[in-house]
Amino acid sequence: MIPSIALLCASGAPIAAQEDGRAIFSETSQPQCALCHVLADADATGKVGPNLDELKPDVDQVRAAVTSGVGVMPAFADTLSEEEIETVSTYVAEVAGSGG
């Protein structure tokens, strides 16, 4: 029997986790993160929030912002599960600045 091998993307994260994070960023969150933020990997060109490719936040910074909100950004603690927040936070931290 051949052991299962997780498919990895260039950042080293499992492809499924990256796809899940991208989906939360672009589709699941309401409002969608992509409406306000620039993030090349998600083809997001928002003009309201910070450009995440330039900011390159770490996972803790993203998690705090998504959970509690920042400035005009709403908190998502009541609309996304803890798992979804962790997934999107990890995704943004791993792909920000990568150029997609």
C-alpha cells in the first residue's frame, strides 16, 4: 500500500487548505474580504481596506482583525466559525505578497 501524500502548493500549505481559505476570503465571508482588500492570490482588487500584499500580515494579525474587526472593517466572530477564521487567517498570512 502506498502512503498518502498531501499535495502541497509553493508555500508548503496543503492545496485544499489554500482553496478553502481563498473561498472564505472571496465568497463565504459576508461582506466578502475581496470587496475591500487587495490580495493577488484571490484576484482581489478592493480599494477600501489595506492592500494585504503590501501589508503582509502574520496569522495572528489577520486572526485578530477578522475576529474583532479594525476601523471600518466589521468583526466576523459571529458570522464565521473559529475554524473558518483560522483557515482564512492562515491563507492570507501565507499568500500575502506572493503575487498569486
